[in-house]
Amino acid sequence: MAGLGLLLGTGFENSIESISKLPQDLFAEVCQQIMLYLQCKTPGVNTVELAERLQTAGVELDVEATKKMVHVITLIFRAAAQSDVSAEELIVKLSDSSSKWSKQALQVIRHVWNEQGKLIVTTEDAKHMLTVGQLVDLQWKLGMAVSSDSCKSLNCPYVTIALKVADPSGEIIRRSFEMTVPQFQNFSKQFRELATVLEMV
């Protein structure tokens, strides 16, 4: 964990301040979501939903600050897993890395690490896994074009596809795109063919 002190000293002070301002139960919830991701039990941490949850609870953190906070905690847990340190060693390293850690935040980290630290999938294990994004959710809706570059006439139906994908770092990204009805029918056909192939495996 020698690299952890260097990592924390190069720009994570603001995130540590944000972490130290969180109520203990909310920080425990954040750590739990990160642990589930690091144990490969969830595809990622939805930082947009997490930021909304924190703001609802009265914590003034925007999405960008929430992303940075999640990134810092993820790096800490990964570095601790790679170094195979005990909870006490981890807390000592964190305390030495910055004076901005609150006692409550360090208590949460100690507790979460004691309970679940050994279940983290390390980099060696992760090398055997795919590093592409994982589809979390797919939604579609049918609409009618009022103006479009691809439709030759107005009142032409189209389909909007909304995807949620967890990228390899664990962040959940939202993407959307539109298709004409024939394009959507082809898209749907390819999914059915994929499902048929997967049933045979």
C-alpha cells in the first residue's frame, strides 16, 4: 500500500473532506455499494442515483463530487486488497495519508473492510474477466417524428432506445439513440437470434 499515500496526496483531499462530512450511515451505504461492485456482485455504482440519494438526505454533493468520492474509496479498497492489509493497517495508512479523515469515516472503513475486504476480486482475478461494459438496463419507446433528417415525411414513427451500461471502472453510463421502425425490427431480430444461440450453449 505504499502507492496509496502518494495517490491520496495528489488531489484527493477534497474528496476526503466530502467523505468526512457524510453522516456515518450514509457513508456506510456508499462503502457497501462500492464493496458490492468490487466483489463483482453488481455491475457498477450508479453515481447519479447516489448523488440524488445524498442530496435527498441533505448532503450538498453534486454528481461530479460524488463520482470523485466513489473513485477514491474504490481505489482505497482495491489497493488494500492488492496489498492484503488488515483493517488496522489500512486505518493507520489512511490516517498517515491525510489529517482530514474523520474518526467516523475511518470507523466505517474499518468495519466494512473487516466484514467484506477478503471478498474483493483482485486484479489477478479480474484479468480473467471481460473488460467491456455490462448492459444494466434497456428501455424503448415508440414515438412519432415531427421533424427529422432521416424520415422523408413527417408523422413517421421511430423508436428511442435508452441504455444503462456499467463501464469497466464501475461507473454506470446512460446512452440513448433513435431508430426507424425497420432498423428497430432488424435490431429486434438480431436479439432474438442471439437469444436462440445462447439457449444452445
